[in-house]
Amino acid sequence: MEYLLVVYFLMSGVWVRGDELDGWGAIPYPTEAACLERKVRAEEIQADLKRVAPRALEKRYVCEPRETGPGGSG
């Protein structure tokens, strides 16, 4: 099963899925383990950004299973 690394942005007190913003679409990974590895890296990068730019938008990263339609296709 494929997993999607999805980024969410905290905007005006509401978490907005990155897919709704230009250039922030979910990234597919072949396994949950691969997705979780990239999630950790994304969180490290976000922490570094917040240290140098404390007012940067809050981001949250989530690995979600890719939903498939009938027959197993995306």
C-alpha cells in the first residue's frame, strides 16, 4: 500500500491541507516506513526553520494511506 506524506498549515487558527495550496501537494511513498522516514526529516527542517524564523507558519506532517478506488487503482 502506498502512503502519502501530507503537509498541513496552521492558517488563521485552522489546519489547511497542503493539497489546497499551490505547490504543496502530497508526496507518495511506497511504504509506511519510507513515508515516516521522510516525515521525521520534514519535521527536523521545520524545527530548524522555526529557530531562524520564529514567525514562520506552523506545519504538521502526516503519513496517510493512499485511498484507492474499486479494483485497487488510485
